[in-house]
Amino acid sequence: MLFAGANVNNFVPQPQKVVVQNGVSTFADGSTVGYSRPELKAAAEYAAHALSDVTGVKFRAVKGSGSVTLRLNKKTTVEGAYTLSVKSNKASIAGDGYNGVINGIATLLQMFDPKTNTIENATITDAPAYQWRGMHIDVSRHFLTVDEVKRVIDVIASYKFNKLHWHLTDDQGWRIEIKRYPLLTEKGAWRTHNEQDRICLARAKAWDNADMVMPADRYREIDGKKMYGGFYTQEQIKDVVAYAGERGIDVIPEIDMPGHMLAAVSNYDGVACFAETGWGNTFSSPVCPGKDSALEFCKNIYKEIIPLFPYEYVHIGGDEVAKENWEKCPDCQARIKALGLKNEHELQSWFIDQMEHFFTQNGKKMIGWDECIEGGISKTTTISWWRSWAKDAPTIATKQGNKVIVMPNHRFYLDNDEDQADLQNIYTYDVAEHAADPSLVFGVQGALWSERIPTIERLFYQAFPRAFAIAEIAWRKQNSDFDAFKQRVAGQMVRLNSLGINYRIPNYDNFKVLRAFVDKAEVNLSSLDATAVTRYTTDGSIPNENSPLYTGAITVTENTLFTFRNYHANGHPGDCYRTRYERQEYGLSFLPSGNEKPGLKAQWYDYRGPICSDIESAKFMKQFIVNDVTIPDGAKNNIGLVITGYINIPANDVYTFSLLSDDGSVLTIDSRLVVDNDKEHSALQLAGEMALSKGLHPICVKYFDHNGGILQLTVTDSRGNVLPTEGLYCH
Ligand code: ACM
Ligand code: ZN
């Protein structure tokens, strides 16, 4: 089954205007989808197929009018807009453009009540807020088959996404046949397991989770070695593009350059700066913009790409380019000199500019990741803003007149753990926040980088339900009634279940890794998903399908380690959540000596390691006094911080310490570990509790980061009141 209903109370995205009328419509076997014009034939066939799936009765496409009739409006006011009317067992959809008709079909499909298979009579007038409603998939880090990509297309089309950004190449795998350069796939599409694969397999084992195991059909024996990967022939690409087109989705190819191109620079001469290629400090050897042969190579690749994708845009990539080689390369330096460029950033801009000229000559517009603006960029480039820490990128771009696709990683990278990119934070995100000219915000896009996504099951788990929030802000701009949205999401989960599409049951409300109690505690879990169940263990083992079911509040009086795991109605398990319940005394506090000064001591070390415990072995740089747990102004680049002092606790109570950091952090109070948020990671907030007596308690936060960084601590009492930062002292 590909489709399933939801009913008019559970639309995602919510249409602009729904007027429900009396009565319901039903459709019987032999129903038809009529189309008024030949260009709607594909839409009618798609609708007939999808409606048959949803209703269980047979629909077929016919020329002329039908039980459902599709029409194109004479004039397009907003591309993608449509009206839909259902009455007297008939439906009629009139769309602004093909995509408008497809959006009307998506709405109609969601209107079938799964219990009764009927539709409430209604008139719907609807239009998208943004023209770019995108989803990005990365088939380089882990490959998806043609059928899997089509499943992704089916699902996102049904939520009115209209762009699929297909990240086809990267250092970990080249996934598209280029006839002129066959080694790109012969060699570049296959690998022995890399570190990312090993991490996936280790997690599969540690979490007992089959979704983290690379599928067996993605292995080949090549020269006696077991190799992992895959690629698409150009014929397969055409097939996927046509399939997506019928569903109103433009496919935008990204052949990332001049960085992230290991298969190209390693297998062909004259593409990189030097004969030796591989990895620099962080990124792979880039293309050499100093060599004409390298530019020729890049253009030759796109010469084969362009005819396969009949849409306006191609994506050049342009992110994360290591410029060390360019600094040393005589050809790059000669180019910089000959063109009078200031530096390597301008060399990158020149390269991007050359490619844009080439695209323009070939009838295409260019999109690039936001690094592309660093050395200047033409006004005609559209920017994908992904670096959430580069907040001025969308401002600079829109000031210049460039269109921007908004997808900052702290919210829109769905491969990240939910946490800071949770349903609510995405839903309430102000899309135009950093735009100098909001009319240049082209739209929004989710991203599914696949380093930790080895299967389609895991892809859907990361994508849903958060992709609903993206679908809705793309359709309606900013939204505020989150509670109403959440209820509709719960309705859509029923739909995902019947489609067999995996999804992550959002975090339990108010989840903490450490719960403190003095006498006893109640374990209360609430989940958005009424169709799912939670199983748990108390011995540290991973719950399985035989573990006890959580059926209501559990009272604990002793130290207990809970491991919870959600299971979908079909038995499919998700990830585990651990929380330790700890019986504590309020404990001793210090009396003020009178010598305390306001603020905390923050010692900065030049630290490059991956865990907090080693920070003090690095070179000491400087001491600051900070009035909060925060990164001091003046500490930069490689940051290791040890922040110490006392926290003044106003009364005996159980306090919650929420520690947000990017990368790792660790909090101790009274020398006891309260929050372990250690190791390299993107912004992640973990909360732990502690029973504390009135008075001063020693506090220590260790933190490290190598690029940007966030550090924030919030302390609340048991009634949820936030403690003021005036209560922090040091000697
Ligand atoms: C990116 O995430 N490197 C665009
Ligand atoms: Zn070079």
C-alpha cells in the first residue's frame, strides 16, 4: 500500500481554508479520475492509483470528467495553489499548474476517514506560502535503491513537498553513472567499510536495532573483496526523475564541488592540485581551480547531468572546502595572481562563478551552500543556508538580492537527534528571521545526511514526524498553535502506521537522564502516539518484545535504572531511553565565608580532544570571570573550558540542571555527576536532577568545542522556577 487517509481534522499541512458542508461522499468500484487536458493524464493515473490504494475500490483514469475531475486553472496566480470541492459523491480539483493539481490530490487523499472510507463534503481553497518545499537525501554515505528513493518521493509528495535535493556524490561514494568518466562509479561507488559503517554496526549491536545494519543487497564482490555501495545508471536516474515529476516533485541534482569529490580527484589526473589525494585536517583534497583540465572535468560531468534533470536548478555544492592545498599549489597561486584575486576564498568564488556561467549557457540556474558567498557571489545564485552559526549568511545574501533556501542545521538537519531539532522547535521556527528581504526567502528544506542512516527504515525514523513540521512551515510560513498541530501529527501517525512507514515517537515529555528523589518518585511517561507501546527493563538490558509493558505510573523507592523503548503497532522497535532514579539526601552545603565574589571562574585551555576529562592536560590559555555558565568572550577556536565556583541554593528541594552544549559538556555539583553530555556532538540538551540543601554547593562544568559552539545551563526548582544567575560565586 502506498497511501492511506487521515480525515479532515488531521491535515498536514493544514490547508488555508476548509469549509465543511453537510453530508459525506463515498466512491464505489468503477470510479474514475477524469482529466480535462492531456498534460494532466499522468496526474490522473497517479491519482487513480493512489485513490485505489486509500479506498480499496478501483479507480481508473479517463479523459473528460469523472468521479474525481482534474482541471488546470486558466491563469496561475500562485504556483501550487488549488481549489477542491467534494459533494454528491464527486470531487473536483482545479490547480494552478500541474503542481497545484497534485497538491489538491494530496489533500483529497488525506480526507478519507480510514475507519469509514468516506469523505466529508467540503470546499477547500489553498495555496502554498513558499515555492520551495524541499527534502534533501544523501545517497553517498549510504546508498538507497531506485525503489527506496521512489518510496521517499511518494511520501513527501503526499505532504506537498515539491523539491527533492538529491545529494548524489560525496567523498564516501559516487552514485551516478558518468559515461565519460567510468571510474567514478567503477571505483568510486564501492568501498570497504569505513568508520561511519563501523559506527552504524556498533549501534545496531549495542541497541539491538536492525535498522542500523547496512542491507545485504548493497554488497558486491570486486577483485575478491567484499565491497559496499551502489550507483544509478543514467536510465535509472531518468526513471526516478519522471516518477517524481508525475508526483509534482522537481529533482535537483547536487554534484558537490570543488570539495567532497574524492572519487574524482583520486581516479583522474589533472583534477586535484597534487598527485597525492586523500584527507587533510578535516576535509578531502578539493578540485584544483588553478588547472584548466580540472574545470573541463567539472563541466564535462555536468554536461551529462544537465540533460537528465529537466528543471530550472542544479546544485553545485561548494561547502566545506579545505583550502590548504590551494595555498600551496603553484597553479592555484598563479590563477590568483593572474586574476588579481585577494585570497583562496575569492578563488573558490571564481570557480563557482565559472561553473555558474557554464550552467547559464546550458539553461540552468545554480544553487550553492552558503559558504559560496564567502568570497563574493553573483546575484543570480540561490543559496542553501545550512550553517546555523553563520547567521549573517542569509542577511548578506538577501541584501545582495540572492534567493535563500532556509535549512539551518540546528533545526532542519533531521539526521540529528531530535533534541534541539524537535517537532516544536521546527514548527515554531521563524523562517525569515535573518533575511534582510523576506521576499527573497525561497522556501525551506529538511536534510537527511546519511552518515548514521544506513537503511530506508532509519531514514523514515529520522524524518518523521519532524518532516510534518517542515511541510507545514513550508506551506504556511510561521505557525504558532503547536498543540493543535501536535494533535494533527498524532492523526498522521495513524496514517504512517497503515502505510508501514517507520517514524520516531517523539521524546517523552519532560524526560531527564537523572531523576532525584528523597522519599519516593513516580515514573510518568506520556507519548504523542496512541498506537504505540512502551516496554522497559530495570537491569540495564535493552528491552525486547518480551519485556514488561509500561501501563501507567510506576512508584520507585530505591535506586533504579530504567531503559525504555517504544514499539510501533506492527512491533517495530525504536531507540532506547535511559533514566536513572536516584534516592538522595539533601546533603551538606557550605556556609558563605564572606570572601565570595560574584560569578564563576572560567579557565580556557587550547584543547582539541573529544572528551571533557582531558581538557586540563592541554595548554592553559587564560582565566575569565563569567556571570553565567557560558563561553567567555575571548575564548575561541579550540575551546576547552573548566568553569568552577559555587551555586547558592535558596531552599531544600530537588533541582533540575539542563545542560545544553555543542560539543560536549559535563556538570558536577558537590563533586557528583549530574549531567553527562560529553563527547563530540551537535547542540544537545540533557537534564539531570539533584536533591540539594539550602546554602552554597560547589559546581563544576567542563566543556569543549572546535567550531562555533554553544554552552548554556538552566537551573529550575521543583515547581519549575528558574534560579537567577546572581546566585553564582567563586573565590
Ligand atoms: C553541509 O552540511 N555540509 C552542507
Ligand atoms: Zn591547485
